[in-house]
Amino acid sequence: MNARRRRFMRPVAICLVGSCLALAACTSSGTGSLLVSDHTQVYRASSGWSIKVPPGWHARQFSDTRNGITSSGVQLSNVGLPLPSLVPGYPVQVNDRVLPGHGIGLIIATDPDPKLQRGPIQKPPLPVPNGRYWNIGSSPRGAPYIETLWFRAQGMLLIASAKIGPQTTSHDLNVVASIVKSLH
């Protein structure tokens, strides 16, 4: 290949790769996501509520249907995680088999499963996950645990489901608290 042709092909290849990456980021199986950033971003749901996504966190929109029940919302996490899957009879939640010890996943979503108990329903501003207002699930020592809270925002009944790894720090929990407090 001559030098002139190589000079022309290099920019074309770079543009093609960049276009493919941008397309992949915008069309991930019908779900949207915010790219990890070094500054705070805001996730805005189509129903009108919003929540801040801190620097370095992931935000992935999802929708899943099982046995005629559809849950849709956003999963925020401090580590890259697969999208949650819906298990009838349980609140929508992060898959703890892939959550590292220092990982945290927070889901804000609809979950109309009639088998779920909906505790007291809160409204924004939401209380922080600390076991007082949030329901805490049981888990073996050294395993991730879950906290859930039902609330109403923009006329919709939603669940906040936080899966917390066993090696998270107080700083990590303070970040989660600031995310939850930012919901409007």
C-alpha cells in the first residue's frame, strides 16, 4: 500500500471505530446508559423524576418482564454490573453473585409484583438507607445485603433497592445516601 493511501485510511479507520463505539453506547439492547464520568450527571426518567449519578458511577436503564410482570427503571452502581433480572416474588435487585465485596448497586424502578409487601410508602425527599425506614433483608455473614424502600414520585409507585457488598466503607455508604437524597 502506498504512503498516500495509508495516510487516508488511518483517519477513516479512526472515524469508523469512533462511530461504532458511539452507536454501541446508545443502543445497548433497548436500554440507555450514562457513561462513567469524572463529574456528577443527572439521570432523568421519562416519568419526570431525576437522580444524581456521582463521578465514576454507572447508570443503566432497564426493563425486564417475567410471568406477565414488568419492572423498569435505572440501576446505579459503583462498579460495572449486568442489568438486573426480575424474579417473581422478590423485589427487583442487583445480582449479588456478580457484585464484588466493595460493590454497591442501587435500583430505582417500578415493581408491580402482587406478591411483594409494600411497607410504608415514602415520598421525596427520601430517607437514607440506614435500617430505620428501609427494610433490610437477611443475608449470611460476609455476603451482600439488601435494603428496600417503597416511595411515590411523580404519581408513580417505585421501589428503591440497594444491594450493599460486605466490604463497603462508610464513605461508600455516604455516597449512596447522597444519591438517595438527590431524588426529585
